[in-house]
Amino acid sequence: MLESDQENLPMLELRPNCECCDRDLPPDSQEARICTYECTFCATCAEEKLKGVCPNCGGNLVPRPIRPAAKLLKDPASTRRVLKPEGCAA
């Protein structure tokens, strides 16, 4: 794929927090886990509470890719926080 073709592709949101515990997950966090719908969780909640399964869609949770810092200038991470008020079931 040519670099010019990449300009119009949708980007991952890179949400800023865990939906369960509200832990901050900056764009370069190696602790962020996502499903195919970009539901976002910290590694602790994903592994210990959720056992690797998204509580919203039932899909698996995988490490979120890290967007290179230079690319964040053009395509910044989301500031929209998503939080389950009741937390996630253990």
C-alpha cells in the first residue's frame, strides 16, 4: 500500500482509559488491550477480571498497537473516555 493510500484510512481511536477501572492508558501504553470494536481495557482487568474476553461483544482481547509518536501528530489519540459505571464483573 502506498503512503498516499494510507492518508484516508480510518485510524484506531486509541481510547485513553480502561472501561472497567478507569486506569489511564496513554497512546504508548503496553498495558492496553482491545477487541475488534476497540473496547479498551488495562491488562490487569483484561486478564484477571475478564479472562481475555470482551464483556461487550464476547470477542478476544489483544494488545493494542502503539502508534509511532510522529504519527500521533497527524492522527492523535482519542480523548473520549468510556467507563462502565458498574465496573466489570470479576
